[in-house]
Amino acid sequence: MQSTFATIVKASRPKFIILAPVCVLVGVAASVYAQAQINVALVMSCFGIATLGHISVNLLNEYHDATSGLDERTEKTPFSGGSGALQDNPSALKAVKGFGLLSLFALTLLGIYVISQVHVVMSVIGLIGILVVLTYTPWLNRNPWLCLFAPGLGFGLLMVIGTYAALTGRVDPLIVCISLPVFCLVNNLLLLNQFPDAIVDKSVGRDHFVIRYGYQSAALSYFVLAMLAYMSVLISVFASLLPDLSLLSLIGLPVSILIAIKAKQFEPNNVQAILPILGLNVLVTLVVPLILAFTLFLA
């Protein structure tokens, strides 16, 4: 049996934690593009807050899914079905929950530091973030629309805009436009990852978008969100809010269209067929924001 520490690490899903730093990097890049004076301590605090938030929500999700029996019923894939950590070591259940809450406490302390250095209004962003972490699995997953937009809210809006606000002391049209493609793509990341588990999710009381409206409607929603992501880049460039270089992020457009087409063809009795598409979706969600960030650094 694996050690408790190894179980905690596995349950945190370390391969996916990279998404949080990528979102913060977009906010940092936007701050540089806006010619803000960069405070290194605040930058590192933002990276810490985002990473701890992602770890916390993953651990608490694993805890809730283990206690509900969900993870015992799912077909494990690299992108869905849980990590399997608590199924391999059930005795670590309380430790996983405890470390999830400890991560939340640590990010709260970092958040208080950021607030003390910037403005008390930053506490609003922090409180919303904590609320999303605590309610995502037990409550938000039981409402299709809240569940659809909660991932983008946490990563695309709170992390990107929060980082920019911490470093510049303001929120302006530039950062709102930059956050929109991240918001849409992260929503799509979680939306597609729900396809393989939808039937089992329903059996434990979840009611996310895929369950409520079906695979075809979810695939259409994926397409709409993807188009909004790339349209927001185009409009922002034409409005001179983003540099022309940011058009390079449109490299993800044909990939997102392919993913939407394949999602429409999904058959719940053939989960393995969608795995390459889930992998492509992860790639798009990471690469497009990275391209946006680097084009802002270079502009």
C-alpha cells in the first residue's frame, strides 16, 4: 500500500496543476504589457495562491468523490474518473481532506498578504475564489449552469484578473479581454472531461451540463465557447487592446473545431475513443493561453 504522503500527492493530480501557473502567467504578461512596475513578491504570491487553490479543489474533490462512492464506479482514464489514490489507500481519506483544507488555509494567508500590499477590494476576488473551491464538488456540480462556468470563473477570471489587479492596482478592458479566451477554454476543459463519467455522475446526485442536456447539447456548447474564445482574441486585436502578435493564438482554432466535431460523435459505451480528443483539449487549454502570454511579453 502506498504511503499517506504518496496518496496525497497522487490525489492532488500533479500533472494538471500546471494550468494554475499558466493562468497566472497570462495575468503577469498583461501587467508587463500594460507597463506596470512588477513586484516580484506579489508575482510569487499570485503563483502560490493559484497553485494552492488548484491543489485544494483537487484534493477536496477526491475526498468527496471517495465518500460518495463515485470513484469506485467510474472507469479511470488519464483525464477523468478520479486519480484512484484513495481507492488504493482508503486509510488516507482524512489526510487528503485535511491537506486540502490546509492548502486553502495557506492560500488565504498569502491572499491576506496580497490584500495588505494592494487594496482591500482584492478580498472580494479572494472570497469568491475560496467559495468556488469549497462548493465546487458538493454543490456547484449539482447545477448545470454553475458547474459549466465555475472552472472558467476560477481560472480564467479570478486567477488572470486577480493577478493583473494585484500587480497594477486596477481592472481595465485590457485584462477583461485577455481573460475571456482563458475563461472559455477552461470551461470547455472541464465540460469535455465530464463526458466519460456522466452516467455514473448522475447516479450519485450530480447534475452538471452533460447530464442535464445530453452529449449533443454539450458538444454544441463546447463549440460555442470555443468560438467565443477565438472571437474575443480577434475583436481585442482589431480594437488595439491586444497586439497583432496575439493572433498567433488562433492556431488553436482548427483543433478546437475538430474536438467539437468528435465530441458530437461521442458514444458513452466507447469511452476509449474520446481519449485522444480529451488529450488534445488539454493541450489547447494550455497552449493558447501560453501563446497569448508570450505575445504580450514580446510586444
